[in-house]
Amino acid sequence: QVRLVESGGGLVPPGGSLTLSCAASGRGFSNYAIGWFRRASGKESEFVASISWSSGTTDYLESVKGRFTISRDNAKNMVWLQMSSLKPEDTAVYHCATTYIMGDREPGRFDYWGPGTQVTVSS
């Protein structure tokens, strides 16, 4: 079983930057691809980005390409989501989650989830 905890959220003005962290504990972290999802108030969970177990493959939501970067360090059991040029529409609770299937974007295909961290983009 893998436990995930996100951190790094906060209030940032439009155009600002944040780096979210996802810390994992338990066995098997390096076997999983990791995804980031977000859920805005009143909306469904939305795929944001994912990274394969080897970091060789990444996938991004079209609207965040060029602004967000996902990375991981298996030796540290950590995944990061660097976010820049933030927009008010990026406001949401951000979650990291595990999957064996790289390239899948459906939340139901992800096994373990963290509780999330709030990102608010507002002036």
C-alpha cells in the first residue's frame, strides 16, 4: 500500500508560480506512474499531468502545457508539480495519485490518492 501526502499549495496572484510536492510512503512507489488531478469547486476531478515510473514519459492536460512541469525522484519517494504563469482557472484542490497504467487519464484508474492541497490564484 502507498500513502500520499501533498503540500505546497497556497494563495498566489495571477502570473505567479507554485511548486506542489507529493510525498509517498509504503512499498512499491517506484513501480507506479503518478498523476496530478485537480478539482475546482462544483466541478469534476480533472487530469492535470502524469509521469511514468522511470520519468521517461510525461503527459499533460493541453491547457497546462508549457506552464506546468511534473518530475519525480524515486530515491526520495517524491513527485513535484512546478506551476508557473498561473491563472484564476487553475484554482482547485490538487491531488496526486498512483496508477500502473501510464497514459490513462481517468480518475477511476488511479489507485491511491492523497488528501489534496488547495491552490488559489487570485489578486
